[in-house]
Amino acid sequence: MKILRIAITWLLMGTVLSSWAQAWSKKAAQAVFTLKTFKSDGTLLGSANGVFVSENGEAVSCFTPFRGADRAVVIDAQGKEWPVETMIGASDMYDVAKFKVAAKKPTALVTGTVASGAAVWLLPYSVKKDPVCVSGTVSKAEQFQGSYNYYTLTLQAQEQQQGCPILNEEGQVVGLAQAAADQNSATSYAVSAPFAVSLHTNGLSMSDAALKTVHIPLAIPDKYDDALLALFMGASGMNAQQYADYVNRFIAHYPNATDGYVYRARLEVAANEFAKADEDMKKAVKVAETKDDDVHYQYAQLIYQKELLQSDHPYAEWSLQRALEESKLAYASNPQPVYRLQQAQILYSQKQYDEAYAVYEELSKGDLRGPDIFLAAAQCKLQKDDKRAAIAQLDSAMSTFSRPYVKTAAPYLRAHAQLSMELRRYQLAINDMNDLVALEPNSAELWAEKASYELRVNLFNEALKSAQEVLRLDPQSSDGYLMTGIVQCQKGNKQEGMQNLRKAQSLGNPQADTFLQKYKD
């Protein structure tokens, strides 16, 4: 009798729980939808079910239907179709995705967990009628990533029920259904709903392998630093249309941040839409309020680059002088050396070489002191044909490096060598070239330049070795044949020398004719 009473009690409890589940299932069913994804030509790609998890339209479902999708829609419990606006996150391993739907305040379910042995219900998608829940139990709950569960269920789930929510007795979504390979099996699986809800975009989401297979736009990250990183990375990680759309959505998401307007202005300048770019930069200045130094700096840089690279598309409001004024506003707001550097570059482009040199000299005594500052100062002096002052600046540039030189010294070594030759400081020039080819021994161009220096000071044996190194690295180098031929002729071996000069001529070397004429007799 005792056993019979226990059996009746459990039967009555199951009936109560089942009735209670059916009671909350009517409301919960409003949160369930069916998902359909499509290719660019409108062809149906895949389908699944899913559930809304917030009233702002965030939802979770299976990831598989999204692979290769250009568009997706959900059809809610009232039969109304809503487009999927953005992807928020995805896990290929656990076949779940989170996304944003353009639905207006949908019914949403909260997530929870459940332990092994507990009762659960699969809530199927149903249009305009009460769903019939499928009851079961949790036979196993295995943890992954620290706090999430992958459930094995004693519950028969059909293939068409993938993505349907699995609910506990409190009506919380504990998992998303994943049907077993055998449709007749009484065992099915569910991946943690809290895990699916935890998916989110960050600054590196556009590099995510799973999300890269989906052609639906990525959601803007909720953390500003992540959003800004994504904005930066999107410039190289998206096509032009995708990136322009991303920038516009960034601005809509963060209307009081300057960066969106600056990035959009750059796109507009690239499209020769200077008036639009000017308007966006003015908006950036306005939202920056008092902390506007970087915006003025970016404004100046945009105008400066446009005047240098797109001068064939004039825009009356912009000029190098306007760029200089914006840079001065940046410096007045926050006196940073980098803003003075920008002013020096603009002054140089305005051919105000003395003024630019004065700024570079000022910077060479501060935090920006380095070889590039001295090189720029040297270029100012060269524009005034003051080679002595220029070489002094290049001497200072080289003094910032210690021996043995590293590759970053190469451009300064080359500039120093070239000007040293002009000033007839031959040994210094050749020393520089020796250092250069030591840094870049596989550069045929540098070996050719070294050979030409050695020729100019009658170091014929050294020049011949350098020329032969050129031909070893580049057997079709006309310069290599030219200098080999010149050295051979100079050393009295005219037969071989003329042969190498003719080879240089056949390879199109413009100087070969001159030397063939010189050595023909």
C-alpha cells in the first residue's frame, strides 16, 4: 500500500507540474520564432527555431543556418515577419548564434540552469495556437567554459525543433534544443541558453572565423573601446559598402563621440565629397566641446593630406593655410609636440622652409628628438641649397644610432651617403654604403649604388666586386653590366668591357651608349 501511495503521489505531482508548464507555456510561446536565412539571390539557405531573450529584439538560435547567409528573417508566434538586423555573436563549436531582430518589444524569456534529474520541457514554435510542450528529464549536465552546461536529455526532439527553447519548471530557458542524429531516439541534447546569451561583439569580432562566414552586418559593440577598435579594424577587414554602413551605425550608436565623424569624413574625402567631410569634422568639433585638440589635429591632417594628394580637386574652404590654422587650434588647446610637428610639415609644404626648419630645430631639443626630425630639418636646408647645414643635420641624425647599425638606420645612412658624395666627403660616403649593404646584403640596388660611388673615386677593384655582386643578385641588371664594363675598360680589358656595355645597352640602360662611344677606340 505504501508503494502504491508513493506512485500515486508522484503521478499527481507530474500532473500538477505538467499543468503548470502548460499554463506558462502560453505566454512563453510568444517568445519563440522560426528563423529563415537566404542567399543574396533570395534562395532559402536554412532554417531553425529560436527565442527572444530581451525586449529590444535580441534573440538566440542555431548558428548553422547563418553560414553563408546574406539575409535572415524571423517569423514570430503571430505569424509576423521581422528582419534580422545585426549579428551579435556566434559559436561554431556549440552551434549557437545571438543576433538583433527589428521586432518591437517582443515577449522575451529569461535564462536559467537546471541540474541532472530535473524535469524540463521543450517549447515548440506554434503560430496563433497554444503549443504542446514535450516533457523530459535531464540525464546529464556537463560543464564547459567554467559555468555553462551542455545537457543530455531524455526527451525526443525532432529535426524541425532544433533551436527551440528547453525550459525548467520556473519557465526559464535553460538550453536550445539540438536534435539527435537518430530521429527515433529518446535522447536529445541542448546547449546552455545562458552561454548563447553571453555571446557579444568586441573589437576583434570581424576576425572571428564563424562570423566571417555570415554576410549580415555585425552589431556595434556596447563597450566604446571595443567599438573603436572594430571601427579601426573594419577599414581593412570589410569591403567599402560594409565599412561605410558600419561607420554610419557607429555614429548612430555613439552620436556624441568624435571618432565616428572623423572616420566618416575620411571616407568622404576619399570619394571627393569634401563639403560632406567638412560638415562631419565640424560636428566632431562640436561634440568634442572643450577636449577638442585631437579633433582639430585630425581636421588639419585631413585637409593637409587632401591638399597634397587631391589638389586636382579643389575645395574652396580647404587649403594648406586652413590646415595650419586647425593645427594651431589643436596646439592652443593642448600644447603637444606632435601638433608642432604637424605644423612643421604643413609649413614645409607651403615652401616656408625657414619657418619649418625653426620648428624642427625646436623639436630636436624635446621629446620628439630623433633621426626623422634631423632628416626633415636637413631637407629644409637642402631646399635653401645650404648643403653644409643639411649635412650637419644628417650627422646629428646618425648620432642618434649606435653601432652596429640596425635596419631602421638604413634611410638615414643612404641620405647621409648621398649628400656626403655631393660634398666630396668620399670616404664617409663609401663607409655609409658599406654599412648599408651590410644591413641589406640582398639588395642589388644598394650594391649598384655602392659600385657607382667606388667608380667615382677610382676604386676599380672594389667597384668590380660590387658590380659582380649586383649581377649575382640580379642577372638581368643593366646597371651591373654597365659598371662591370666600365671597370674592365678602365683597367684595359676593353674586349670584355665593351661586351658588357653592349649587354647593358641591350637591356635598355640609357647610359650605355655614352660609354660605348667613349671606349670604342
